[in-house]
Amino acid sequence: MGTFSIWHWAIVLLLIGVPVFFAVRSAAKPSQNPEALVGFGGWLMLLAIGQTLSPLRTFAHFANSADGYRQLMTLPNGPLAVYGEVALNLAFLALQLVVLVSMLRRSRRFPQLFLLQCLAIPVVFVLDTIWTSSILGVPVNQVLAGDALVAPLASFVGVGIWAAYVYKSVRVRNTFTRTNVSAQIASAS
């Protein structure tokens, strides 16, 4: 089964599954006073911390990829492959920052933007894989060598579960109610 044994998967399941189970369960549980569930508290605080750290993870990915980028630059079409991957990752970083700002502003659009970010994870991964494979003329299975699928799959599953929480949580519904400023000005006039 490769380097990622059944025990590793069990640990990943426990680390991700148990907190998510309780997050979804607590989000679905009716509160005695649902109007009191407002603001960054409870499970929403964990989501806010994760969302705040997500652009930093993307920057860390850039830093960790620097050596690989330097090696790719020496190959035929390598610079084009690197520039394409960097552009995809910068677009994803911009999306993460938009989602972060909407969360901090308590925008009513945060849940939709968060879902868009969740869906962007596999899209960026697939586009990056296809781009690199086609530009370098390398089979996809060579681009996805080793444990290349583990981190994106774990990330997608994790944020997918958080997306379910965002759409079921009373606290999220009560917290993200602000409309954008231009809509408020238009409705005031």
C-alpha cells in the first residue's frame, strides 16, 4: 500500500473525522437561544483561525517549491510550466484573501465564497497537473509521483466538511449578515 499505510489513514481519519463529527453535530443541534449564537466563537473560531492561516500555507507552499521551480526552469518549456503554476497559485491566493476579508467583515457572502474556495482546491490541482503534464510533455502519472495526491485530497475533504458546517451552523447564519457597503448606500438613497 505504499508509504502511506492503513495506520496513517486511521490517524488522519481520527485527526480530521472526530473534530469534524463534533463540529457538524454541534452545528445541527438546536440552541436554547439561537439569537445568542453570534460572532467568532465555538467551532466558527476554529474555522476563522484556519481561514486566517490559509494564505500563509499558500506562501509556505511557494517557499517549499522554490527548489523544484529552479530545477524546472532548466528544462525545455520549464519556465512556461513554472509561470503557469505560479499564476494558478497566485489566483488561488487572491481567492483566499477575498474569502478572508469577507469573513473578517462578516459579509453575508462569506458562505458562498468559502464554498467557492473549497471547490477551487481540486480545480487548481487538476489544472496544475494538466498544465505541467502538457507543457513538459510528461505523462500525468509521472507528475503525480509519490504521495502527490495525499495532501490535496486531505485538504479537500477537510474544507468540504467545514463547508457543510458553514451551511448548517446557526452561529454562521447569525454572524455573516452584513451586506456590502455599496448595497447599503444604494438602499439608503
